[in-house]
Amino acid sequence: MQLADRVVVVTGGGNGIGRALCERFHREGARQVVVADLEQESADAVAREVDGEAHALDVTDEAALAELVHSVEARHGRIDLFCSNAGIIAGDGEPWWATSAPNSTWQRMWEIHVMAHVYAARACLPGMLERGEGYFLNTASAAGLLNQVGDAAYSTSKHAAIGFAEALAITHGDDGIKVSVLCPQAVATRMIGSLEDGGTAGVDGVLSPEQVAEATIQGLAAERFLILPHAQVETYRARKAADYDRWLGGMRKLRRQYPHPEL
């Protein structure tokens, strides 16, 4: 996909990767960039930079998300690319078991990292299927292909996010629907907090949001399903598939280096 003259919606567009995507889509010549974010002020600020539209949106509210999609389609005729990008992180917490996080954290992760993607697709698919074209870019994480030491809820929900993206691609690829899933490791956003080295997610370096946006543009142009800003992730994925037990041993070794990981 080329972005010139496209109508694009980005959730979580007020900060971090979402903001960088909005800015880059604008530079690529998108006809309209719709910035949706839980924080209205952040969405407003980015929309001003990209001559776009700002919308306050809680992506876990299906009715609100559907209303956003319908209103954009009514004003602009279509949505060419929907970027389901909003995300959170929490960590297992004390005593750092895989079951330590409370149910509320697991539920919140599920709603934001999985159901928000379902809601977006459910709202966008009718218009896209009618036109015979459309594109979904779902932000997941390398944790969805590998794992995130110290955050079982995050890792599990990101695995599910990739599973849903696969289902979209399998079910609707013959209908003209394209799907990409963005899977970075550590990125210099609010999510890594004060951990300048990115913690366990930063073993291969911390990318800037702008670097992730550049990788995304390249991935969309090639219409690749997996967009991997950290190239090493492909090697790890291959090793995991080749010898699961050895890979698990390597991850346990990493955990021993970070017995109480914050990220």
C-alpha cells in the first residue's frame, strides 16, 4: 500500500508509535489522518500537526469505536487503512509469578490488545468488503511472537492479537482485505517508563517511534503480514520454531538476569 491520497485512522495516535505513524502518514501524502486517542488533548495536538481530525476514543467501547468508523466513512467516503495501535503494559508484579497480575489487569489487556482489534474490524469490514479493498495494521509486539519476561498478561494478549490478525488475513484475503501486524521490541515511548535500556525487551536496543514508523511504511509498501522493526526478531522466531525447548531454556536464562523485570 502507498499512503498517498489514503484515508487513515490511527488509535492510540496521541503518543508514541501512534503519533509517529500519524506524522509519517501525513508526510507520505495521506488525504486524511484521523487521530483517535483516550486523551483528547494529545489527539488534538497531533491532529494539528498533521492537518487531521482528532477524536477522543476508548477503544474498549465498541459502540464508540463503531461510531467513529461510521462518522469517518460518512465524511470521507471510506477508510483505506485502519491502524489499531492502542496498547498498555503492566508487569506481573510481586511475587513475580506468571499468575501474579490481578484479574483486572488480564481483562484490561484482553480488551485493549484483542477485542479493540475485533471491534475495529467488525466496524470497518462492511465498507471494505463492499469496495473490495481495505487494509488493517494491528500493532502487537515481538512479545506476541516470542514472549515478554515478567508480563504474562501482556504476552498472552499479544499472542492472541497476532492470532486474530492471522484470522483476518486468512478469512478475508480473497476479498481484497490486506493485513499487517506490527511487532517491535522496546521502543522509546511512555510504555518503557524510566528504563532507558528497555529492560528485557531492550536487549537488541531501543528504537525511536520514528524508526518504527519507517519500518511500517516499508512493510505496508511491501504488504508484508509481519512488520519487524527489530530485525533480530525473525532470527528468534526461527529458533523458537526449530527447537522450542532450547528456546524456552534461553528465555529462562534471560529471566535469571532480570528476576524482577519491570519490562
